[in-house]
Amino acid sequence: MEYKTLLYETVERVTTITVNRPKLNTLSYETLEELKHAFLRAKDDPETKVVLFTGSGERAFIAGMDLKEFKLLSALMGKVVAEKGQALTLLMESIGKPTIAVVNGICLGGGTELALACTMRVASPDAKFGLPEVGLGIMPGYGGTQRLPRLVGEGRAMEIVLSSEPIDAQEAYRIGLVNKIFPKESLMQDSMRFARKFSQKGAISLSSAMQAVHYSLEIPLEQGLKLEASLAGLTWDTEDSREGATAFMEKRKPIFKDK
């Protein structure tokens, strides 16, 4: 598929998906479809271990939806649009590989909601996060009201959603929304180095650990422990686990083959 609103590149097992639209990388119907294809492509590509997700230029990651396309929706069409965005976020969460949102500048509305669907988020010091929908007479529909409380707690999430006011990178880091803040001039380079921490790990153990952590917030502790035990057992019966033990004994870095 040839992308019209995205850039897609894989280097050293790290795939970078970049939203590339005029007017602050706003989301269009076409962009949502292309993002679905791009994340499915990364999921199925054995050469991709980690995904970096970002926006082109220095001003914006994603500044929300393209209001020219999404204004004046009926209740039914509004629900359809929300479900389309939610399906994308669920896909992003379920590719079985770490996804890192690299937030450069403005990250509002649907941009924040897509960033929330990533495994981790890093940002430049001038990044701004927010869910302005209530101030526009609507509300978040791509999962913002569900994922934000899981990350920062209900009270802080309520303030962000209901006030419609953005927060800066330092505040996002303080409340746990952002994992790292990197200098603007080296944001992509530092993000790539951060990604390589994970791309050097075995794919089976990465995916299994991500699954256990993800479901820890959705199921009772006893069920979570059973899931953890089952997944841990599967990781022990792999070539990678044997390589890991051997490398530890030999005091060298393991060379995983994702088997």
C-alpha cells in the first residue's frame, strides 16, 4: 500500500510510523485507514521489534481530528467515527510489540488518545497534551476517558477531560503520562536509542510480559497471577531462554533469535 498521509521506515528492527499531513498532522478518515494498515504491517513483519509513532515537523505530533471532515456529524455517524478510532487504538495495543509515541509539540484530542494506546510515551520539552473535546461541546471518543484514568488516576483524568486545558511535558511526566523527556533537537535520536533497549530483547518474552502487564488492570489478581504463571512457563520453553541463561553464565550479551 502506498501511503498518502504517512511515512513508514524500518531501521535496525525499529519501525517508525510518521503522520505526515499539513496543518499540524490532523487526523482524517484516510489517515485512520492508513494507520490501521501500517500497524498491521508492523505487527506481521518479523523484522519489526519496536514501533516508534510520531508526527512530521517540529510543531505537532497530532493536533486532533480534521474538523473539516468530522464536523456536523449525526449521533449515529458520531458513534461510527468513535468506534473507528477505538478499533485503531485496540489494534495498536494488541500488536504484541512495544509501541512508543514520540510526541513533538502539540498533542491534542485524537492525538493524545492515540498516544495513550501506545506502550510508552516520550516527549520534547515543548510538548502539550490535552483532550479539548468537552470545550467544543463534544467528548473524547477514541478511548481517552478509559485509558487516561488507568495511567494517571481518576481525579487527575477528570480534571484534564472536563477542563479541556492542556498540560505541558513536565506535568505529563510528573503524573506518569510520559516516560521520558528528551531534548527537542535530539528527540528522534534519543527515542531510537530508547527503542533499542527493547529491540534487543527476545520477541516472545517481550510480548508475553506486555500481555501480563496489560491485563493486570482488567482482571482480578488471582486470574492475573494464573495468566502470569502460564505465560512465564511458555517463555521458559524457548531457545531464547536457553540463550539467555547461557549468556548470563558466560558473562556476555545474549543474542536472541525470537524462538
